[in-house]
Amino acid sequence: MMIRAAMVGALLGGVALAAANTAAAEDGTPAGIRWSRTAWAACGDGAVMIEALSNQVGDQGNDHRRPLVLAACGCARIALPYAPGHATEARAAIETAEKWALKKGATLEQVRDAKEAALAFMGALKDGEGGYDTAAAAVHAAGAAAYPDMDDPPEAGDSGVKSPDYGACGYAAETVSFVVQAASAYAAANPKTTAASEAQVRRKCADIVRRYFPKPPAPAAR
């Protein structure tokens, strides 16, 4: 599945975007038509890697979905320290999704409930307000478990195949974007403290994705 140009522009900038385009030309596309082991090991953007997994994870409730959810939750956890005193709902959503992924008693219905609680917390805040982006990261990580697809999945022409798993990967990839925003908002509000840069966040998320998906994704079936 081809990553939309607008999304790539949002995810990467400047030299990083040029490097990604070069890698895509040499290795297929960031969306997983063909990734070499070297490219997978070197990729520094967890969101791009998650998008590449759209044909590798199962549908809602499938065991193949669980590693994706654990990767998304691991990324979302990076944002928790950036919402001191405002992370209760986010943490609950992450932990519930992790319990489902690890088969520790949580049901998909409980994941949805925890996600909705974090979403309600977001609704009481303004965009960028303390805890908003952290809650959004948790909502999307839990969404990777709880929902089978997105409201507007890509057209078949985007990749030659339709994947019912795009929604899960879409939710998980957006988790990374909200973690980036959480770190940025925290740094802006607390200039005397240290928050991870965007590149550092994306690299941390890439390492988390590789923990659960050590091998590059196989090409999509045509």
C-alpha cells in the first residue's frame, strides 16, 4: 500500500524526506512492497514502518493483530511522562489494550471502553493542552486493537490490493504522530526541561516496532 504523499510530508521533512524517497526508489516503497533487511533495520521512523505492515496483521480479534497493538502501546507509553497529572485515562487505555494483546483477561469491549474514556478526556481539553496529545496517542494505540478498519480506507488503486488491516495500521501509525506532538508541546510548555526531539521519538518508536516485527514485511499479494 502506497503511503499518501500528504502523510509522508507530515511524517518526514527536509533531508529525511529526501532520504526516504531515495530508499523507496531503491527498495520498493515505504509501504512495504519490498523492504530489504538492511532498510528495515536502518529505518528511523516507526510510523513509516507501521504503515508497511498493513498486509501482515490480522483483522479485529486475530492473534496476528496482537504484536501491532503491543508496538503501538509501546510507542504511546513514550508520551505518558509528557502529561504529568493528566495521564490517568491514557494509561488505562494503553494498559487495557496491552492486556488484550497479551491475553491477560481484557476483552475488545473493555479496550473500546477504555479508549472511549480517553477520548472523552480529550474532548474536555483543547488541542495542545496538557494531556491532549498523550490521550490521543493512547486512543489510537487502543484503536489499533478495537476496530477493524478506518472510515475512509485507501482506494484499491493505491496499491493494487485492498487490505482490511489498513485501519489498524493507520491507528497505530497515528500513535507515533501524537507522541511527537506530546513531546513538542511539553518542551514548549517546559523550556527548562528536556523532551525528546521529533527524530528521537520516531527512532524510539522504530526500535519498538522492530522489537515486535524484527523482519521486514513481505510484499503485498497482487
